[in-house]
Amino acid sequence: MRNHPRDEAHVARCADCQARWGLAALDVDLDRVWSGVAAEAWASPVGRVERLAGRLLGSPGLARALVNTPSLVLSWILASALVLGIGVMVTRQTEQPWVALLAPALAGIAISYAYGPGVDPAWELSQTMAVSDRQVLLVRVFAVFGLNMVLGLVASLGAAQAVGITLGWLAPMAMVSALALAAATTAKSANVGVAIGLAGWAIAVLASGRGTEDAAAAVSRPALVPVYLAFALAGVGLTLWSMSGSRSTGGVTWR
Amino acid sequence: MRDDELIAEVAAGDSSALRALFDRHSPWVAGRLRRAMPAEGVEDVLQETFIAVWRGARGHRGEGEVGAWIWGIARRQAAVRARKAGRVDLTPGPVSEQSSEDIAPGAVRRADLHKAFASLGPDGHEQRELARLVFEEDRTVAEVAQRLGIPEGTVKSRVFKVRQRLQAVLRQGGY
Amino acid sequence: MAVIEVTAARNVEVQGLSQKFGRTEVLHGLDLEVGQGVFGLLGPNGAGKTTLLRTLATILRPGRGSVRLLGFDVTHAGEKRALRRRLGYLPQSLGYYPNFTVFEFIEYFALLKEMPSREVRPAVVRAIERVGLEEKAKSKLRTLSGGMLRRVGIAQAIVNEPDLLLLDEPTAGLDPEQRVGFRRLLREMGASGTVIVSTHLVEDVGAACTEVALMERGGILFRGAPDDLVARGEGSEVGDSPLERGYSSVLAAARV
């Protein structure tokens, strides 16, 4: 401008000079720039675990779905580890296979709270996503089961029991998890999943121990393994069927 | 709101204050940067600059003009960018090194600009008149306000809108 | 040389769609073709509007009949996934994650829609600005009012600039001023894609829709421009507005 001072301080506060300078950058997309700035101001940082999961799974959406699994939050994992830790101590004291009996139960509860309409308030919306609910199911259940399996193994080794019992809870864990998941998905309630899963396990323990009064029978008899796996497969099948989209969603009412 | 009030709000985490600062200062910072780099580079530097403003608002501490502070950040960001590309830093220094004739559009030729003005409306149409007064006749905001019989604040916001329209037209024309 | 006329595929092509729940048939052999624009879906409770929207949103598999959306066949897994990337859906009652912020919630669904990574955050910003929630971008969802939550729902539906936008009672909980802004948004989205809005508020329909359909008991009773629906109501006294009179007239005639 004609009579304006030339220094920086002036431009910084003179609307006229600023208007003139604004004309010099008409091909700069300020809206796009603002989108980038606002994103920085408003977004939350992505955790390392999520980033790694995104790379491994090849899908940032799937990674975020995994990281937000209710039964994979740190507090949940610590609680499970605590319960198993107590189980280890009790097992060593009493020589009863508490760890082997607890592990499937804990897994059943964790699986009930891993996935599905009972657990996800935005369930209906989730069913319209490109990252399908089947993918999310697979990844979450795999992760939760895997984690519970590792916890169980560590606890089992700590309990130092016979090999048969140290690993004997794996097939039962599969069964209890599958039943819990099927129940939770079908009834659209995580609590129903927990109830059915635990009830199923209790029945299995009592039924296999009856007559011998052996609490460890449920986890130490190899003959039972195919039975467990059969039930597990049935549970998986029921889960997939109830997810298949031939049923109404969101309750009984339809419009 | 005044700049120093806005900066204090940004420091307190208010992103709408950041938006206000952005709307006020990004056009002229962009203009000065445009003298030394292409539009895409300006966009990158601007984005980094205002992200730095968001993160470092507390560091301002009321020391001097906010506009000058922002320009300082922009210069530094531009220098970083130039160094990364192995180029010599060509960003304009203090304004005193520039004559007013230098304040001409970077990549936009005068002829194209005239065409863009024409698109604002027929001769005498308010937006075109405003653009002519501010950008061609070199009038101050006060003079334009008096001439058109509107408050100064209105002049400033209309200049902003005219600028956006000119930009859209120029982009459409592939300039 | 003969001139071959090619009819461009429309965004929504439904033929003979039937849906059953248990033994009740909720949709009967429905035919629907919708192109670009804003399409309103009216009808009493139980008419099948939500079931239709859920079928279009690919939540429900078509019981009988064919559904092609944006040129994709919904019964084909690969095509369904590609379709879902171009889809936006707002259910009648959208649950939310209480501890997510507005930004996190919209970003989550942008990611699940497999938007290209670089585009996700700027798109979320734009969606937030379009629904006017800039001030609340970093607020947790449990601190928001019902109307704001509705707007968050709208934002996640539009974040990927969908070619097919399905909205089930979207204006519930919005005040009149917000509804005006929302209708503007509908018109914008309808300019470049197909929007299907199911609503009870007849006035929403009149103001924003290029076409409306009236459903009852699983079928479409009326389809046409809002003005045509008004014309049907000439001479009727049931209803407080021209559109309402048209609505009641059509329903009454069908129930005879």
C-alpha cells in the first residue's frame, strides 16, 4: 500500500495489507489446509498396538475394532490373570485342578463380552460396514480365545500338575467359548452368553465326574475331547447362522 | 476478538479460537509464502504452521504481535521444508525488503485476474466494485467502507468472500 | 444403422422383493427404482419402511426377489463389500460408545467403511463441520444431548460422501432450526447421489424430497412428486396440511 510502513509488525496487524497479500495466493486451497489442521486438533492419537494390528491385519478399521473389544481392555486382562493366579495358589495347596476348571469358565465370560449385539450398542450400524461383522467376529474371537489360552497355559505351568490336566482344559475351553458365543449372539445379550457358557461347563464337570467323584475328570479324560469339539462346532455353526442376516435385527419389532 | 485473546483461548484448548486465527491470518501468510513456492508447498507449510500454533500457543506468552509470531513459525517451517528438498530458502524476509509492486499475484497473470473479476458480476455490481476498489485501486478498508456506505467489518468479511469466489473461478479456469 | 437405446442403471433397482419374519410377510413383492435425488418414504407403523431400509443397507438378505444397488448385486459377497464402501446408513435408534469422542466415533466408522487412510481425518473434519458440531469435536458422546447425538449419527452416515444414503427417521430430536439445516444437507447429498429418507414428519418430505412413496403393509401405495400427493388430497378433510390430506386420502382409498 502506498503510505504503509513496510515492516513485518505492521503487516501482522494491518487489515489492508493483509487483504492485499491474500490476493497473492488465490490458488491455495485454504479449506483443505484447515481440514488438516482441525484433524490434528480434534483427533486422538493412535496407540502403538492398534498401529501394529493395522499393519498385520492389513486393515486399520479391523484393527480398531479389535482394540475396542471390551474383554481385551487391560483391566479385564489383569482381572483374569488375577483370578488364575489365585487358582494357581489354590491348586498347589489343595492338589485339586482349579486352574484347569477356571480357565474355560474365564474364557467363556471373555468371549461373551467380545462380540455381538449384546455387547455392541451400534450393532445395527456395524452390520452395514465394508469391514464385515464376520471379519470382526473372527479377529476378536481369535484374539480373546488366544489370549485366554496363553493365560491358561502360563497358569497351568505354574500349577505344576500332570500333563493331562495341564493341557486338558483346551478342548473344554473351545466348547464353553463356542456355546457362550452362540448364546450371546442368538439372544443378543452378553449375560445370556455367560450364563449358558458357565452352565454348560458346570454340567460337563458334574456329569463327567459323577460316579468317580473326580473333579478333574472333565479335563483329564481324553475320550471326552471329541465330545467337546463336537459341541464347539455346533456352537460355531449356531453363531454363524444367527449372524446370517436372514433374521430380523434389533429385537422382535419390525417396521 | 483480539488476537491475543484468541491465542489465550487456543492455549486453553479452544479449537474455534484456532479457527478464528486461521481465518484471519492464513490468507496473508499464504500470500507471502506464495512468493517463494508453489501452491502445494504453501498448503503444506500453512498446515504445519497452524498445527504448530495449536500445539505451541502457550509458548506465545503475549510477547508481541500474534501475526508476527505466526509469520515467524511459517518462515521456519518453510525453511525446514526447503532444507529437506535440498533447496535454498527463498521465503521472503522482513517486508521492508519488498516494494509494493512486488505484492502482485504469484502464479496468476493480471489478464486472468481481470477475467476473474469480470466473473464477479457486471460493472458496478457490488462484489466486482469491492474487488476493484481493494485490489486494483489500492483503497484502504476505511475508504472502501465510506465509498460503499457499509461498516468496515462488513468490508473485511466481504473481501474474504470475494477472495474465495475469485479463487474458485481461477481454479475452474485451470489457472 | 439402428440406434440402440441404453437405459442407464439407476442407483436403486429392487424387483419383487419379499421379506418374511417367521411366518409373517413384511414386504410383498416390492418393486422400486430410484435414481439420483432425495426420495421420501412415508407410511404408518408396520408398513415395512424400516425393513426396506435394512434390506437396502444390506443388513437383511432379500428373502425373494432381486436387489441391485449402485450396480452391485447385494447377494454377492465381493460386490456387497464394494457397495458398502459407497453406502451411508442412519438407523432409527443408533447406539453410541459413551467414552468415544465425536471425532473418534465418526473416524471409527470411516475406517470400517474402508476409506483410504489419507482421506479419513479430513473427511471426518468436514463431516463434523457439515453437521455443525465443531465445538463438540473432542467431547465424549456421553456428554451430548439427544439432538447432538443424532447429528453425530448423520455425520457418520455422510463421512464417506456416499452415493446411496439411507436415513431412518433422521430428524427425531432435532429442533426446527436444525431441521432446516438438515434439509439443506439432504438436498446437497441428493444432488450427487441417491438419498432415501424414511420419516413420520410429512413436512420434512415436502420441503426436501424430489419424490415420495407411501407404503402400507409391505407394499407401495403411491409414488410420485410431493405435489402429486397433495393433488390426491383435494377435497379431503382429514389432515392439517395439503400433504397430510393427500397422505390420508391415499391410505383411506387403499383400505376400502
